Amino acid sequence: MIQMSIPLVPTADGGLLIPAGHVTALLRGLAVDWVEAGGSGEMRGDERTIRELAAVLTELADQVDVECIGFASEANEPETDRPDTPAGEGNGPEGNGPETDHPGTGKPRADDPDTGDQP
């Protein structure tokens, strides 16, 4: 059977969190343990059902990994590359909206396609 310790991380509001890597390791470990126990006769139930249940745990672990990768990617993405960042909140090099000819003035560049001005 699986034996592992899982660290608990306290939050500011008194809650507890478990690191996602430990959760996915636990899910995958349980899946492997179930399949091994089913194959050796230690677990009651037919082997097909045990394998299918183990696959569900593995799939859940995969989903957690994907969500965490997506979250980490968004968190590490610079403000200027985010398509959902409104103008004036980090779009230009100085974070003052669209890229400008004169930093801090807010005047659009002459070749800015949004203004229709072309050099």
C-alpha cells in the first residue's frame, strides 16, 4: 500500500492547501496500487473495473496537471502579451496604453493601426 507524507500549506485566512504535485502523485500512486492489488488478488472486484477506476484517477491527475500548467503559464505571461489586458494597463512599453512615440505623453505612434495615421 502507498505511504507518503503530504505537506499542508496554511493560508492567511486559516485554510490549508496541498501542493498540486503531491495531489497528482497521490492520485497516480493510488491508481498503480489498485492495479497491482487487483492483479495479485488483494483487492476484491474484477480486474477490468479496477483498471477502469485506476484510469479515472490517472485522468484526474492529468487534468490537474493541465490546469496547473495553464495557471502557471498565465501567471508568468508578461502584461504586454495578454490579449485580455485593457489599454492603459500594461500594453505599451511603459504600461501606459498603446505604444507611443513619446513615452508618458499618451500620443499614439504615427504608424499605429488603431488611429489610422500612417507615416
